[in-house]
Amino acid sequence: MSELVELTPDKQSFISEAIGAFSYPFRGCGLYIIIGVCMISVALQVINLVVRLVFYGKLLPGILGLALLGCIMGYLLHIIQKTADGEDTPPDWQSVGDWGDMLRPTFMVLGVTLAAFLPAVALWIAMVHEYVSCPGSIPWILLLAGCLYFPMALTATAMLDSPAGLNPLFVVQAIFRTGWIYFPACGILVLAVVVSYWLISFLPQILFFTIAVVTAVFMYLLLVVGRICGLIYRHRREKLNWLCE
């Protein structure tokens, strides 16, 4: 009974902080960063329209878009690290480095995303094209497994600054070490993704306006995801015992 009472403040602290992640993007410089990324995305759309008739010019928006994506993914990993270190406001935007600095976080986050959700997507496509036959619940089970896998894999990738999230044994072991707080964290992340998708699905297709709103929702979601992943590590630092200090 005493153990239950001892855990109660920990539960209350994590739940309140995890729910507070929805307001995290509006703290400090978070809103300015969201607005800034939206403006850059609209500018890229304008550049794309201007150079559409130029054959080689079509490469420019893609190159700039890839650079922006690299910066955003690097910022996501930075949010996780700063939250884990105890900061409660979004960090400042990191300066843009060389191509390696921009591409590395992109490939790291992309790898984690594929490791989490590619099995469900691949099986669903195979079933649609009748390449395989299996119960319709299997892709949903794989999707649920991906939702459970992704936050811890992303946290490990950020904190260890390595593709550790691609190792299923490492990730599953970390989930068990994290304990009960991991599942409400996953639930909050799923809620954030569903609400964001619902908002985007009702958007009218208006030039520049749509891309700005979609980018704003995307950035808001990334800040929430980064915050919750960082909180997972902050509250279970000792149990995870990763050599990332």
C-alpha cells in the first residue's frame, strides 16, 4: 500500500506534464518558430510556381525543401534532448549547418518511422493487391504495434544520437523498463495525430493558405511529439540507464 502511495505523485506529475504538452508549442519561442517555418514553406511554394517553366529550376524547390526538412527533423531531436534535460520551453532554432547536419537527422527520423510503420503499410498494400491473404485485423495490429514502437524508438535515436531506434530488441526492452507511463504517453500522441489529421481533412484547397495551415499543424504536432518523448526519458532516466549523458 505504501508503494502505491509513493507512486501517486509520480503518476500525477507525468500525466499533468504529458497533457501540458498540448500547450508546449505556445511557450517561449515555439509560436514564432511555427510561424517562421510556415512562412518559409509558403516562400518555397512561391519559388516552385516561379521556376515551374524552367527545367533545371524545378530542382531548386526540392533542394530547399529537403534542407528545410533536415532542419525541422534536427529541431525535433533537439526538443527531445532539451526536454529530457529539464527545459520546459521550446529551444531556440538551431543554426543551419552543412549538408551532413541537415541530412543526418532526416534519415534518422525517416528510419525510425519506417521501422515502426512500414510493416503495417506494406501488408495493407499487399492485401489490397491480393498478393497475400490474411485476416483484416492483422494490419491494424501491426499499426498499433508501430504506434507503441515509435515514441521509444524516436526517444532512443535522439538521446543516443544514433540509429538505436532501429533495433527492435533495444526498443522493446526500453519500453518494459519505462513501465506504466509509456502507455498514456502513446495514447496522448495518438490523440494528437488523430486531431491533427481531422483538422487537415477539412481544409479548403486555397493556394498558399492550405500549405501554411498544414505546415502549422505539422510543426505543432512535432513539438508535441518531441515534448512527450523527452518527458518519457526525463521520468525514467535511471531505469533506462542509457549512456548518453
